[in-house]
Amino acid sequence: MNTKGFTLIEISVVMAITVILLTLTTISLISFQQNAFVDTTVEQLISDMKYQQMSAMNGAADGESTAQKFGIHFDTNSYTLFHGDSLNVSEPTNFTISLESAMSFADVTFPQDEIIFEKGSGEINGFVDGQNTIIIQDSSNTNQVTITINKLGVITQIQ
């Protein structure tokens, strides 16, 4: 007797292989997405830091009559762009950026959790040697990036 078709065992093996391949692909894509969140957060922060430093160097007054210092204040899940000697929470020109839900600042070693760029030079106000890192962490997979900055406000290392 010559019958054509597949046996139940053959179909089960093909389905099992398909499920395994789909599972591996999904896991790989999730890992890629989590790394992309970290990379995007780091790039956004670096861009904002450069903007604040350039604003201080250019003497941008942000509506004020004299040149201002510009800075970034770090909280656990957000950071705020501001101008002046320190963060004034009632200032309407402040701009707060919230991190993705699983992202946080694991450690910020700058005094008062702020980076303040001096007007004219763009150097970091109150810079203390050894206190010049920002650590961004993704709590969903413990992936973290450390950004090291020197007194001149130049990013010297990203790990």
C-alpha cells in the first residue's frame, strides 16, 4: 500500500524545530531592543550635555540680560536642563527629560548631582578630581554604561 502524507511524528518534529527557532529569534530581538534603549539614552544625554555646554560657551542668555551658566541636574529616572548657578525648580525655562521605564541613573558622582558649565569657557563648575562619572543602568537586564567627563566638559570615556 502506497499512501502519501506526513506522519504525526514528522509534523511534531517540524513544529518543535519551528518553535525553538522562533523562541531563539524572539530572545535575540528582545536583547537587541534593550541594548538600543541604553544606547539611545546615552546618545540623548551626550547631545543634551553638549548643547548645555555650547550654550554656556556662547553666552546664550535664555531670555536674561546677561550671559548665564548652564547645567544638568540628575534625578533617579530623569534629568533637567537649566540655566543659572543651580537648579531653580520654579524656573519655567527648565526642561526635564524622563528616561525609559527600566532606565535609571545608577550613580552620578558630580557634586549635588549636577553638572554646571561656566559661561564663556564651558568648563565644569566645582569639578572635583575622581568625581566625574555618570552611570546609566537598564534594570531589566543589568546592562550599564559609564560616562567619564573631564574638567573641560569633554567626554573622555564611554564604557
